Amino acid sequence: MRFTWTVLIMLSVGLPIRAAEPPNLAQIGVPFVAKYCVSCHGEKKPKADISLHTLTCDLSKPKELQVWQAVLAQIDSRDMPPKASKQPTDNERTQLLQSLTAAIKASGVVLDDNKWLSPVKGNYVDHQLLFSGVPAKEITGTKARLWRITGPAYEDYIDKLIKRFILGLRNYGEFRLTAPWNFTPQKDFPDYASAHRVGEAEIEYLLRNAAIVSQAMIKRHSGNVPSYGGYIKELATLIKAGMKATPEQADAVLTPTFRELFGREPSDREKERYGTFLRNTTASLGGAEAAEQLLIALLCQTEMIYRIEVPNKLGTPQKLDARSLSRSLAFALTDQLPDQLLQEAVAQGKFGTREEVAIQVRRILDDAKVEKPRVLRFFREYFGYDSAPNVFKDEVTLQKIGVRGARGWNADFYVSDADQLVLSVLAQDRDVLRELLTTTKTFAMTNPPQDRRGTKSDEYRLKKPNFEQDEQTLIKVYELPIKARADWDPKKTYDFPEGHRLGLLTHPAWLVAQSGNFDNHAIHRGRWIRERLLGGRIPELPITVNAMLPDEPHHTLRDRIKVTREEYCWTCHKQMDPLGLPFEQFDHFGQFRKEEMVVDREATADKKNLNKNGLPRQTIHKLVPLDTTGEVSGSIDPKLDGPVKDPFELIRRLAHSEHVEQVFVRHAFRYFLGRNETMADGPTLIAAHQAYRKNGGSMKALITALLTSDALLYRTNQ
Amino acid sequence: MSRMDRRSMLARTLSTGAATLAFAPLLNKLSALEAGTYKTPKRVVFVLFGNGFHEKGSIPKELPAPQLEGKKTTTYPLEKLTLPHDIEPFTPWKDRLAIVHGLRAGSVHPDHGAGFGALSGMNVGVGDDKIRNVLGESIDAAVARKLGGIFPLLNLGIDPGQPNTKAIRCSSAWGAGQPLAAQCRPELAYESLFGGIGATKNDFATRKNLLDLLNDDIKELRSQLRGTELVQLDYQIEAFESLSKRNAKLAEMFDKGVLAKSAPKLPTPYPVKFTDTVTAQFDIATSAIVTGLTNVVTIATELCTIRGNYTGISDMGTHGVGHNEKDVKLGIAGLEILPLVRRHIAERTAALLGRLKEMPEDGGTMLDNTLVVFTSDSANRQHTHGENWPFVLLGNLGGRIKTGQLVVYPISKDSPTYSGTENRHMTAAADNPTINALYNTILHAVGAQRDHFNLIGADQKNPAMTGPLKELLV
């Protein structure tokens, strides 16, 4: 693909395409279309049955609005004009996009200005150029930002504080002090620096949590000196002085409290601001109330909300100060504040150079005792298999596979098994992506998270002689030779039947996550492969398209999905459907199958099956031949293109592709750096990919390369 | 108004049974009167429930669905008609009731709950995107902009059978990318509105000082950020400032004893079941309105999607209920459970109306100046195509809404909703107005006229689409 500076520069700074005064669409749009589009989309035999020669730029007409939105999507995604055709200049393309965006917005359609910042738009940076080996001219780093800490990180901090000071708070179940910012369910990589806002609701809940902890802290410091656990004697002195508390007693509190809460001294500005607040509150409300207010303030201040990643001064990119860098690194891997060794390295001035950072990254990755939930979460979010429990399967649907009642289906099991599979591959740390895509093993019925499953530990379940209904279903879905409890070991991997499974994309967790309530979701599956493995771009669904498959249960999904073959739809759907349809090898519960079940209309409507009201007593099904063929096309690496006979051929081809590996590296970059890659990150991505390859497909090497790159070390506010 | 007049009015108001509750809006009124800005306040309450508002649950018994089919807009007086089971609790208010059928979803995808599309009338995508994409202003926010209040828009939610959920964004937004969170726990909503339960000190005043301190803290970072990152920070600064102002007002009301007097009594222990939580949230909404804390409330009983259980009625998942699965414990099917759910919500809505009817206001009652919009976030059924979006409007906003009638826009088809059941759904004619027209009608009724509400393209200039709906607006 040709290098286009204008668009790439826009992407590199993460800005939406806009101008102060967008050019008029009538002056730009019609000539553009005439020059580059109407030769194919004209009056005679228009491709995709779309004619553009009659467009007038009057977007108040529904049809015209619909067509212009399609034009926007195609030009925006650079899918049009086709590569073999004459291409517009960068300036022409930009002008059209600007004028078209403005005109569509003026017609009432809302276009998201921040869409370029979302993970799904990361693929819009040209892949070949990113990996072309053009050296970086200068250090660019990442834009100065406030990156909100994750929910688990916040909750871990609060939980540890409660335990360290033995505050006696019931921090579990309905009493748990949960993070005040999980109010909107997210997808893709939800922990993106640009994705969140802290508004009124977040602040209110932050204050509430802080008040609960602070009141408990006051209580602890109000009585006798405890014999164990955390204790701030200056705070106790202030509290006990009550209304007689002096300004000196107030002043004495600040530094030790900062040390206890944040592991650092207050800055001069903080001393001034919080000191004044504390003295004033002490004078008006007394020592205890002042102490409580100070604690609430500190538990709500900026550091409790964000990783603060700003340079110390304006100007050229600068290395983050050691403390901020240590927080960013720790949160990136552990969802916790820096551990003792990292804090010591900062204090001793041994954490600043690239090599010093690498030493800490390797130490954390190699130390099994250091929990690294963020690494597993990357794979959950990348593959998206953890959303399987959110896909509702109703009882009628379950009955079709012989499962009676909702208790016979527990998708949490499948997710937990997939988690264990990922962890076991990570433990080997060899050819991680390829192994995940091609393994024929699985864990079985590993213990799901307790908050979903209750307290049924492995030990408890091992004592039960018979399998529960949901366990029986899982054994059936996996096709495992487990007949009795004695055959089962939750810590062991089992081989799937030969030729029935190949890697995570055929694991029921992924298949169910990428399914609907009643069917497979071939389009979603294809889209996942196109974007996450091939690095492709799927234009947004035009607002005027009613994206529904026909409700025809007597036809196979492959038949019903043929509605997307209409040329208007096919431009986009050809990138998805042929990649997703091979997975028809499995039903929407993730069961391997050789035939497909559809509704038998004739048998269902037969008189023998009708009740006295003329309604069918039951829906009768029949089996029809299964078609698992598909095709890879339009790949950046042409070696990948070509038909496939089943999902296994497709997966093998993808799993052995260097290009797919590079796309995987791009996604790892997005996750661990919390933003989309830009052209300036090309050298970082190449280095990360090389590190992965040279170390035999090592995830540790990949993560180390990313977390020691300029993207993590440097910030700019230019 | 003279001082004597105000005293007389105060004495008259305090002599009623609702004297203490009337005290707060009265204070607001006195200040407005002194400033010469007083107008009888208007109030709008949006009640959104899940799983669809089945035709059977909203059409008077004497008019079975097939009888309503026709190519013309028709109105039926409600006076002699019997309200169906689900909305029977509205019978005492039949003269203030308008039932509307035949509105289309337009570009909204309401199956499984329309998410942010339900109150915006916008296409916010399909599937889970509907509760993620916030593409524009919702009608409750648009009304709140006009009607104002200490809490311009009180957004309450219920996460069915999930008492741990504190807040969630689901229905309402000031604009694109500016969602409001629905408070899902009554005790926390109570605390925001009335202060800590049994509080003796003015937490609002201390909280205001805290907010100002924290705001100063974060403002220091402004100079180091640019572009999107700066916009993010400013969003937070704006939130701090808004909360600070609100807490200052609440502190004043707390000092005057208004909040303690008007706060509802929350059940102890705090409600856990869906039904109890619905009741508590309605009680809080009612108290907030009569105290003058807010003029616009949205209560989303299922958060504009499908999740959880209707605990207190059925322990089955709400999704299975909508699929007409059988509750083995109760021995009834899902489509028999949904009327019980809707009726419970209708009963709480009726209780709210009853309370407003007790509150004297400008020679009438608060109810005279109120409108309740009662509908489902899922149009007429769980797996709907938005072919008919039934609404019940209660109250007439000071005579601005035509009530006492069933309005049926052209309905062309009557089809079975689920095979094997008697539930049927109707399909509005393709050129019928969409919910956007109704929302614009409400805007006209509160005095915030617009050319259209979130329409796109040619519809923006088509009077049949823009509204206001002449059948409903006086």
C-alpha cells in the first residue's frame, strides 16, 4: 500500500479528521466521485449495484445520505478506490473526508470524533510501513496523559490498606469497596488511556469509599496504641486532641500520612495545600474531624485515580521520572503499586535507564510469587473468550442438545479451562501464539472464579461421587473419556479427540463467546480473525443498514448469511464471512459436529404434530449436510490467501504466518501501552517482534521489549 | 407578593397533612417570588422497564388488538373502557391517562433493550454496543435542561436481582459522550439526595470543601496536557465544580432542616429483591420531587438491557422470562410473569401519582403539573423489531397533554409474538411517526420547543415525523 503522509500524520497524533472550516461537500464530493468512482459506479452495470453519478450532495434525501455514508466508510478505510485503480492524492482524500464528515454530521448523524483513539482503529496504521524498518528520526514516546488505574488495581490498594491497618471492614460481597468506575461495560481492550472519563458518579463513589475507610482509620487511631498492624502516631495525637488540637499537631500529621498511604513525601505544593486545609479544618471542626477529612481527601486525590504520566516540563519528549515510571510499570503487569524491590530500586536511583527498567521487568515476569493478572487478562481480552458466560442460552435451545434446564449449562467452566490453558502455555513460554492457536489439549472443569461459582473448591467437588449436570454437559461438549470422578483431575490436561479441535479458536469458550443466543455468529468470528490475526480493517456499519439475518430456522446459517452476498454488503462481508463460516464445524455450544440441525418445516406443520388449536406441539428438526469451507482473501501477506476446506486448515495457515505474529505484537502493544500504535512506534514494534522470535516465541521477551521501549519511558506534551 | 401573603400561604400549606413535605418547594417558591421569577414548576418522570410492553398489557380489555387495525389514526375515549391487568393501578387516573400505540422505533434497535437508544431515539448500534455508545442527548436530559433543579436529572436504576451494583450508565446522556450514571442502590441515592441516614452534621458543607480542595489539586495538571487528554481532565474538573455547587445548595437545605423532614424512610435491612428495590427507588424519587430537589426523574428498572432476575416475583433469569420459559417453582410461564412485573411497577408509579396528588400547589396539586412517561426500553417485546412502541402517558403537565384517550396510529398487522401462546404484537405502518416525534411533543409541552428531536436526514423537515403530535399536544 502506498505511503500517505497526511492520513498517517493524523493518526500519529491521534486526532480525528477535522478542520476549522470544512470544505463544502458540493464543491469537493461530486468532482471526487466523478474522477475516482463513477467509472465503476456509474450508469451502466454499476458495481455493487451502487451508482454515484447522480449524487447531488443533498443529504436530506434518505437514499443520498445512505450512499454518502457508504462512501465515507470506504474512503475512510482506504478500501476504495481499489488498489489497481487510480488513487486520489492525500490532499483530495483528506478534503473529501473533512467535507463529507461535516455534511453527514449536519444531517443529524452522530459521528464519533474520538473513534480513531479506540483499539479497533489501531489497524488503520499501515502495517507494511510499520514493519518496513524505517528508523525513527527522534524519540517520540507517548503523549502526556492521565491513565486511569484499573478497577482491580484500585480495589487491591483499598483492600491492602484495610488489612495493613486492620480496619475491621468487611470488604467482601455486598460490602466490598468496589472501584468507582466500572459503570459502562467495555469491549476490546477496555483499559485504554483515552477511553475513560471521571465524572460526577465516579467522584461520588470515590468519596463514599474514602469516607468508609477514613472513618475506620479514625476509629483505629482513637483508642489505645494497637500491638500490631499499621498505626500513624501523629494522626492519633491529632484525633485525640479533639477541639483542643493545635496547628502544630495538624502540621505533624501530613508527612507520615503521605508516607503510609503513598510511600512518599508530600511535595511542597501538597504540603502547602493540604497543610492549609488541615489547619483550617482543625481550627473549625477539631482534630478528629480534620483527620477524617484529610484522609478522605488523600484517598480521592489524583494519584488514587490515575497513573500520572506527564513530563516535568514543556518541550521535547522527556523520560518519565522514576517514581511515575515505576507506577506505570507495576500497573502494566501486576495491577498493584510497585512492590518492595521496585520501590527500593527507585529510592536507590537504580531505576531510570532502559537496562534498569528491563532488569525489573524480567524480575517481575520471572518471579512466580509476583502475581501478574494483567498478562492473563491480555489474552482474555485479545481472544475475547471470557465473554462466553454473557451469551444467554435458553432452555429450549439447551434441550436441543439434550441438556435439561439451565443448571446443565455453565459457561464459566469453559472460560476457566481456557484461562488455565493460556497459563500453561505461558509457563512454557515457547511459540506462545502458535501454541495457543494449535494446541489439541484442554483442562477440564477447572474451578471458575468463586464469585460466580460459589465456594465449590476442587477438593469439595472431588469428594462428590457423581458429576453435576453442568459438568456432564462439559464432558460431552469436550468429548472426553471421563466416566467417573476418579478419572478426573482438574490440574491435568486432556487430549481432545483427534481431528476435532485445534487451539483456542476451536475451544468452546471462544466459540460460545463468538456465538448468539440461538446460532453461531460466523460474521463475528470472521471479523475477529480479520482484525486480530490478519490486521484488517472493517468499515463501520452504515447507520441506515438493518443488520439482521432472515429468521429462517429451516435453513442453515450458511444459507441465511447469503443475504450479505448482495454487492452493497459484500464489499465488507467478503472480509468476514468466509473466515467465520469454517467454524460451522461446531454448533453454538462449541460441540464438534458432522451434520447441521435445522427446523423441519413440513414435519413441524404436519397434522400429526398439531394441537387442537392448530398450533404445533413441538418444533421438529432434521439433519442436513455440513459445509465447513471458507477462504482467506485480501491479506497483506498474499501467502495466506486461498480457499480452506475446514477451520483446521485455516488455523494452521494462520498459525504459521509471520504476518499474523506481527499483528499479534501490535495488539500486545495496544494493551500494555494503553493506546494505538503510530508510525513513530514502528521501530518499537519491530524490536518487540524480533525479541519474540529470537527468543523462540517468548511472551516474556515480547512484554520486556514493549515495557522498555520509548513508548513507556518517554512522554511529550508538545 | 406581600409578606403577609407569603405568611398566609405558608400557614395554609402547613395546615395540610403534607405540610412538612411541602415546606421545601415552598422555600424555593418564596425565593422565586421575591425575585419575580416564579412559574409553576413542571415535572416529568420517565419510567422504563425491560422485556417489552406487550400490547396485551396496554390495550383496554374491550378493544382486542385486531380491532385496532386500520389505516387511519384513531382515538378512543378511555372513560368507559377497562384498563388491562398490567396498568390497572392507573384506573383512578384514567382521566389523566393517554395510551399510545403505533409509534415506530425508527433507527433505534430495541430488541433486548434499546440501551441509550430508548430515550435518545438514535441508532446507537446493535447488541452490547447499545449500552456503550452514547451518541447524543436523551429526552430526559433535554427536558431537564429546561426544567432545571438542584439535581437537574435524577437517574435511578435497578439491577434486577443484583444488589451489589452501585451505578451503571444505561439510559440518559447530556449529549454525545456525556452519559449519566443511574444510581442503583436506594441507600446510596438517599445519601446523595438527603445526606447520611440520621446524620446530625452537615456532610454536604464539608463535602463541598473537599471537592474544592480536590479540584484545585487536579487543575494543576492542566498545563501539562494537550488535546484529548486535556478534554478528559476538563470533564473531571467540570464534574467537581458541578458537585461543589450542588453540595452548597444541599448544605443550605440541610441547615434549614428541609432534607431531614422530607427524606423517605428506607426499609431496613436495605432492599435486596428486585420488587423491594423498585419500591424504594420510587419512594426516593417521590420524596426528591416533593422536596423540590429535582423536576426530572428517570427510573430504569432493568437498565435498558436484559440482565438479572425479577427476585420477589420469580427467580428465573429475566431473559428466560422474556423467552416464555416456565418458572418451575411458580408453575407459570414467562409471559405470565411479565404482567406481574409490569403491574408492580405500575403500582409504584400510581403510588407516586397519589403522593403528588396530596401535595398542594398553586391552587391545585403537584400532580396537575406532572407527566409520567411509562414505557419499555424494549418496545413491545423482548425480541422486537421495534414494529410498535407502546407508551402510557400519565398526567397532563398543566393541561398541555391531551389525556383520557387511547391513540392508535395506523396499525397494519397483528402477528403472534411467540408460537403456541396467545400473545400477539402489532406492526405500525411504515410511515408512522417514530418515538422521536413523541419526545419532541414532550419538549413542546414543557416549553422547550425544537424543530425535531434527534432525527436524521429528510425526517428533520417532515412534519409527520418531527412532531409535536397533534393527537397528544394541546
